[in-house]
Amino acid sequence: MNLHRKLLAELLGTALLLAVVIGSGIMAERLSGGNVAIALLANTAATVGGLYILIEVFGPISGAHFNPAVSAVMAWRGQLPVAELIAFVVVQLVGAMLGAWLAHAMFDMTILQFSTKLRTGTGQWIAEIVATAGLILVILRAPAARVSSMVAAYIGAAYWFTASTSFANPAAAFGRMFSDSFAGIAPSSAPGFVVSQLAGAAVALLLDRMLGAGSETTPKR
């Protein structure tokens, strides 16, 4: 597959993913009447549906990583050339920022803004390790025909069982810095999330090796 097509798929996919996450958060916050549980439920439902569709659409082109941690894992496993890894990460980060701006434009908000929502503390960091490790394990071990639905379902569940609402993605943490909305994260909080996500990816690789080959396990991305 032509590298330019892969990078375009990663740019568009990551941008649309962040537009879904941030845009649905804005809509949910406006319609929920201050009920945070209802807002999170709506945000979760939109993210699950959007993520499933985006993986199905862009997966055949780029693998639908939309996530530097996933790309790094695939490079480590030899499934993504190291020379392409940096390019993947760059377009994912740019796409995440553009997705935040797109969400703001759709809701007539100030395009350029920074989040003031602090998300920090040991519990949040542990949650991001768990969320990312689980996501990577699903990607590595899910049957190929069901990876898109299983990834979407896992992220939907992790929105609710992790204290951090499962970013599980350094690009998502980066993009959400640019939105002072329901889904945002303060720039000062983002580094802790990214470090935890990368640690989670390393944990997933270790666990995958310890678990050994499964009966239907094949490279996914």
C-alpha cells in the first residue's frame, strides 16, 4: 500500500475520531442538563459507534491505528517499518488537533482553545496503564474478523470502568488538550497520561508474550 495513502487514512481517521469524541462530548454536555452520567453515556455511545466505523473504513488502507501507542507496538513487532513509524505518529498528532478544531467549528465555538480540565493523580495514571494495556491486548489477540467490534466494545466498557474514562491513546490526549470542553484535558495533565499509555503498551507486549500464541491469533494491523 502506498505510504501516502496510509498517511492520509491515518490523518483522516484520527481527525474524525477526535471529532466524534469531542463533538459528542459537547453535544452531550449541552443536552444533559448538568447530569454528568448521562453526558458520559452519550459520549460513550457515539465513540463506540464512530470507532467501529472508522476501523472498518480505514483498516484496509493503513491498519486504522489512529494511535501512536498502537503504531509503536506494530513497529516493535515488525509489522510497521520503523521508517514509517515517525510519519504515522506525526499525522496522528496533526489529525487529532484538526479533529478538535473541526468539532469546535461544527458547534460554532472558538476554534483555537486550550483545555482547563485537570486530570491527574495516581489513580488516573493507573487507569491509563490499564486502559491502554487492555486495548493493545485486544488488538493483538482478537480474531481478525472481529477486531473492529471488539476494540470498539472494549473502549466503550473502559470509558466506565477506568477512572480516566480511557483515553488509551497519546494522540487523543494531545488533541483533547485543544478543547476546553467535556472531553478536554489540560496541557499540564497530558504528559502523565502519555507516559502511562506508553507504559500500558509495554505491559501489553509483555502479557501477550507470556500468553503465547492463541488458536486464532494473527497480526491485526
